[in-house]
Amino acid sequence: MQLNDYRSLAENILKINIQDISLLQKAFTHRSYLNEHKKTIAEHNERLEFLGDAVLELVVTEYLFLNYNEAEGILTNWRSSLVRTESIGSIAKKLGFENYLRLSKGEKRGSQRARDQILANCFEAVIGAIYLDQGYSVVQKFIQDNLIVTLNNILSTGSWVDPKSKLQEVVQSQELATPFYKVVSETGPDHEKTFTVAVFADNKIIGQGIGPSKQLAQQQAAIDALEKHYHQIMRH
């Protein structure tokens, strides 16, 4: 990808008149690409990602604070739903960012899970680049137009509710012991494991889940238990 490709991206997809196109190009440059082009490329996108992550959280937090009167805990859950990897990765994919990523040959052959994480990181790096080049008001509008607009769907489906917290609430309302989680199997190489987790209540398995991390497998186990035993539909 050449600088003109990123200029076209800025004008036609981002709808922003980026002055320093090399800054935007850097936002799409993965660490692995730098390793294969050390003589011509000086920096990858991780510093921009670091900045963009902070800008993203501030913009989303400010929006929620100014537009809703809910308690801190609820607003925190809403914010988490907006800025989680799956949410921002899907926006990056929708905007066609995958076509502009600069990756090593090996990384291009990586798993879809790895690619989704790279896209989410790239989205944050792009936010960092826009902020540096155009300032707060422009990046604020970009985040509102592309990410915050999904909030209504998150609220209408209830997908912001943490299934583990919901399961604990439901189980304890029936005067049962607090549910606990246990890894029952691990498969795959160290860098790409798949975990199967069971959730127990009163020493009985009430749900199981599979995921690429223990945390995600626990979430799926909680969803399974809620749907099977407590008739709480949590998949959206």
C-alpha cells in the first residue's frame, strides 16, 4: 500500500482531510511488518494505539456522562460494551481496514481471532492518528459516527449485561451457593489455546462454554447456564 492509497482511505472512507498521510499509514503498520522491512520502515502502530485507546475511552465516557443519568456501574458496563475488542474490531472490518493492513507474510496467514485483535488495535491507532492530525473535535465526531451509533442496538438487545454477574444474581436469588468456574479441558498450541470451562452451582454443572481465553469461556458457560436453566436469553 502506497501513501496515495491511504489518502484515498482518508477522503473516501474516513471522510477526514488528513494532512500527514504518513501518520495514517503508520496506524496500519503492524509490528510484524516492521520486522520484515527494517531498512525502510522506522515505526509500527503500537504507540498510536496507546494514544488512541485513551482518546477512545475519553470520548465514549464523555458522551455517556453528558447524555445519560444512570449510575456509574451501568455506564461502565455500557462503555465496556462499546470499546471491547469485538465491537471496535467489527467497526474496523466494516470500514474495510483489513484491506489496508501492513502485515508480515506470516501474520497474513494467522488465525481469524488474531486478525480480529489486529483490526481492533488498528482502529485505536487510527483514532490516535486522527487526534494528532486533526484534534479532539474531529476524532470525537469520527468515534460518534462510527462507534457510538451502535449504542442503541447494544441497549435494546441487552448485550451490555455481563452474563457472569447476571448468573450470580439469578443463582443467589434462589438461595443457592455462588456459582464457580473450572477449566475442564485445554486444547491447541500455547499461542492459540481453546479452553472449555464448566460453571457449577451447589456442586452441579449448570453450564459449559468454549473460548480462546478462560475469561471468554467463562462468559459462554454463564450464557449456557442462563439459557438452559433460568430461561434468560443472552445471545445477541
